[in-house]
Amino acid sequence: MLQRKVLEVREPEPVNRWALRQGLPEATCRELVNPGYADPFNCRTDITFDHAKYRFLGHGFMTCKLDWVLLRGCRAVSRRMGNHDYSASDHKWLLVEVEVEVALGG
């Protein structure tokens, strides 16, 4: 839902109406507008932080997508995630190959 409602690529609005409906103050909602950025990774399934040392009785209380790649004016050609065994860091690494969109006639 975060990716669809907050990080969705669209023209900026003066206020984030979804956040406003959630009860956040209007001043905060004016700061939460997306200026056209998109993450090529899925915010629900592409988990980047789930290290075993932060688990308790088998539960990942700190399991989340903590790392983001925000793109604007380009398109993701490929994307990869690594360090699945968390041997290099307590985060996974993200790699995105992009193709820059060239505006014509400007």
C-alpha cells in the first residue's frame, strides 16, 4: 500500500490526500507529496533487513524494507538484491541498472 499510495509516480499535488485521510496534520501532509519518484523494488516483498541476530524465538520483530532506491527520469532495466546470508552487513545490498529517459525538444 505504501508503494501504491505514497511512492506512486504522479504529478505532485499540494497535499497528500491519503495521509490526510489517515489523520495526519495538514502541515505534515503538505510535506508528504511525491515529486515523481518510484522504487523499482516491491515495498512488501523485497525485504532488506531481516538479520537472524535481531530475531527472538524465531520471530523477526525488525523485519522490514529499510533500504530504498528512488528513481526519477529513468527506468529500471534490471534490479538485484544480494547479501542474503547477511555475512557482509546487517542489510541486503540493492543494485539497479537504469536507462535515462532523454527529453526531446527542450
